[in-house]
Amino acid sequence: MWKTRTFCLTISVVDFSSLLLQAKRARCLSTSLLLIWLAVFLSACDAPPAFESVRFSGGTMGTTYNVTVVTPSGTTLPEGLGDSIQGWLDEVNQHMSTYIDDSELSRLNRAPVGEWLPVSPMMLRVLKQARAVSDITGGAFDITIGPLVDAWGFGPVDTHDQVPAEAALEALQQKVGYTRLRLRDSPPALWKEAELQLDLSAIAKGFGADYVAEQLAAAGLPNSLVEIGGDLRVQGHNAAGKPWRIGVEQPSFQREGVQQAVELDNGGVATSGDYRNFFRQNGQMYSHILDPRLGRPVERDLASVTVIADNAAMADALATGLTVMGREAALALAEQQNLPVFLIIKREVVRKGEGFDTAQSSAFASYLGDD
């Protein structure tokens, strides 16, 4: 935990990409690790700072988290807040991890088909959010993709970067399909019509950020930025009393800079891209982003997709689904649904030349910050 006090014309740019590098090299992350947080603090020279920020950092869900809480200067934070944040994240992980044998998700994946299985209110909330994104994207986002994630080596099982046989993929496709998962509100429960294996890696980190932000607000701390593995949830304002400023990273293995800045005071931001978590076999790159309709990694013209939504869970899931859909379909859906979406496009795919092009939906323009 460290504290930043804001004084005369102090500009602070915080880039937590170095914090994520070790985790990413281990390829333990699944999606949305492509955002750089830019915090700009300005205050008058002749007055003490009105606000100060306190930051908490740690590890969760196979990656890192950073939480910044902004309070009026001189405010005493609740005792043990750092431990509380870690506890909230541990709670989410215990519900949604496929790496924990006795997590709620692991138990649901082992449970029999054809009967109502009780779930926690937290799990039901995430499942309903996932279902909404699956419906919006026409199945491009699908949490029943678990068998394919494991087969391609992006889950708990190490397949040593081997490409699955076509026959094996065809058989696994019979176990994928979100429409065969039924949900019940009261009492909370789900029904599996087949041997479905759920994987929440493309929504759980976003939900974790939402959950921590909600707990902070309930504790009387309405101004915060919560980042988990690159998924962000912001509320209120930063230490300068201004909206939070977020930078979308330029696609690069070396993290060379910011492509576009956005500003918002309440909501979630997530970026999905194919250039961090992948493996190569016989010269072919296989991304961790899988098309659940084909059973294979995406081969699209998109380097990354950034989505702004009411919450980080929806942003997280939508970014993955739109990446699977591809450039033209993603933009069309963004316009139809009024989604703030920013695309970084592989130039060599759509026309000759190296580098990247960009495109954005109409709704994205209102979030643009000064470069």
C-alpha cells in the first residue's frame, strides 16, 4: 500500500504493465490484459490538496490487482482495508475458478446433468450476465467453452502447446452450447442439459473488479479505480477531482505506448487481444481466444477490441465476443446496440503494409480524452 499526495502541478503517470509482465509470461491469464492506467493529478499551487489516493496491490486469479481509493485529504480509511480487498477477491475466486478443485464452479462442472443445481447469488448474477452477452453476440461468447479451453491448453491442464486432432475437436463441440444451460432465479439454480463444462475466465476478472468497487462504495468510499489483470472498474473521480483517464495500449509485445485515451467516472473498461496469450506450432500462432462455434482459436483481422460498459464484467465478456466476431461484424453490432467500442486492426490483413489501423463506434466518441 502506498499513498500519493497531490501538490502543485504534479503530473503522475502510472503504468502497471511491468506488474503484469511476469504473470503474462507464465500465460496464466486469459483475456483483457491490455490496458494502461493513466492518472493525471493537478492542483493549485497556493492551496493544499483536496484529495489524496491510497493504492493497494496484490495477486488474484492468476494475475495481479491494483486498487486505488481516493478520499478527502486527512480521511482515515477503514482499518484493515487492504485485507478486506484481498478477502473480497478471494471470495470471487473461490466461486469462479477452474483451478481450485472445491470452487463452486468446479463443483458445478462435476455435477450431474438433468437436474436443478443450487448456485450462489453471486454465481447466478455472473451466469445471467454471460447469457446476455451470448445472446447479443449470437454465441460468439459462450461460457460452456470449457472443454475446448482445456483441449487447447489454455486451462488448468498443460497440453505442452499441442494442436488437438480434428476428430477430438469435433467430439468436444458436442459438449459446447450455452443454450443448453438453463437458469432459475428463485431459488438460484442452473440446469445442464448436457455434460457442459463452464469456463468463466472471460468474465470473472471483470466481475471481481465490479465486486470490489461495490464493496468499497458500501464502505463509504465512492471514488476508486479497481484493476484486475487489465480489466477496470472506475467510480467517482481521481485525486484531481476529475474523471479517471484510461489508455488503450498499442498492440506490441514490448508495450510501446498508448494508442488512445478515454475518460469516464463510472463504468467498466476491458480490452481483448490476441498478441499476449498464445503459442506457436509449425509457424502458426494459436491465440487463447477461441471461437466456440468452430472450436478453434480466432483467425481474425483484429489486434484488440476495447469496450466500455456499465460494469467491468459486461465489458470483459463483450470484448471477447466482439473479437471472435471480427471487425465488420463487431462494428455493426456496436452500432446496433449503441456500444462504445474501439478496434485496433491488423493492417496487413485488410490491406498491404505493416502496423495497425483503428476504428470506433459512434458511442465511443463521447469518452475520448485529450491525447
